[in-house]
Amino acid sequence: YVCSTWGNNHFKTFDGDVYEFPGTCEYNFVSDCREAYKEFSVHIQRALNSNGHPEIQYILMKIKDIMVYLKPNLVVVDGRIVKTPYYSSGVLIESGEIYTKIYAKLGMVLMWNQQDALMVELDNKFNNHTCGLCGDYNGIPIYNEFINGDASYNSITYGNLQKISNPKAKCEDPDETKALPSCNEHRDECQRLLTSPALADCRLRLNLEMYIQACMQDKCACNGKEDSFCLCSTISEYSRQCSHAGGRPGEWRTQNFC
């Protein structure tokens, strides 16, 4: 099972909820939240890059007793810059031109494109034991993330709850009262892009509707600018998730598109 974040602040929890959260503080992306010994934690921090697009600035991971800090083209383990591939006590770190991948023997794989998109796959022994932006991994959408007892949270309230307290950090919490626009005028275009022949193998493997919704939000956020980030990040994620589910996405990028 996979939790991911990509593009314009989209998140997909282990239980399949998709939501947007535009926070720029450091957040708990996913951690082992059992009371006693916690096997791992993954924190992320986003910021807007020079084009005004949200990118992951760094990822801070603790795997058992190892601290790993990732930035684009940089891997630091326990305070030392290391060359990849790097292997130590059950943790393998590989870094290529695009992806940094971490395999941990305790049952986790992390994959980051060194820009906007991060995916974490966890062994099902962590069912019901995680917390953070990825949710509790109990197999039930909405419950415990957006509905907790009698309280219901919107996605921004939920995201703000995952902030790592750091007295030195200067970052504003996103406004909880702002609702997302409906963006319905972009539905047809998004549906056309995501059902292109190159992606035909993906349709039965994934929930197409949630990617259409994410694409619609992307188009709204870009206000009609023909910007490849707006169009491509959600299609890239759909294609990655499709491969992950055993599908074979074709070559959907062309010279004039993405």
C-alpha cells in the first residue's frame, strides 16, 4: 500500500483519501505511531520554487536509529554526506538522475523525484499503526483522518494538526476556512488527458475520478497559464501509480506536451 504527495499540494493517504493541503511548515508525512518503540518517521517540508510551484525542499527520515536527510542531489546520513548507493544496517539508499529511493528492511520503500512527488510504500504489518499526512492505514477511508469521534475536520485542519513544532520555524498555517473551488470547467480536458490511449492500461487499476479531480484543481490553480507543472504533475502521478499497480503506461509525453 502506498501513500503519496505530488504536484499542487495533493496527498493520497494509504486508505485512498485524496486531499489538498498547501502547508509550508515541516510536517509528519508518515510515522510509526505506536506508544512504545517507533520504527520510523518521515517528515517533509515544502516551499514555493522560483516559478511559484510547491516543491519538497527536504525529507527528514528516522529509520530505527539512523537519521537520513534528503535534499535534491544530496544524501546525509547521521550528519555525514554520503555517496550512493549507500547501505547500512538494513537501509539501502539509491539515487539516480531523477529518483532517490530508499529501501528499509523493516518494511518500507520511499521514492522521491527530488521535486514535487514523494511516494512511500509500507508493509501491512504497520496497518492501524501510522499517523501523519498519510493517515492511519486502517483500510477505512475518512475515519480517523477527517472524522474523529464526533468531530469532522476539513483537509486543512487535518494537515495543520500534523505540523512538527519548531520554535525557530517561520511559517504560517494555511487558512482553514478557505474552501477549494469546484473547477468544473476543466473536467472535460482533464478527463481527455487521463484517458488518452497511452494510459489505457491504467483505467481499471486506479480510481480515475480522483485524478480527474486533482487535475481540475491544478488547472484552477494555474489560472489558465499554459504551464507544464499544472498539466503534467497529476498525469505523472497517475502514470507512476499505474506502474506501481502492475500496469504498463505507454509513452504519454510528447515533444510538445510535458
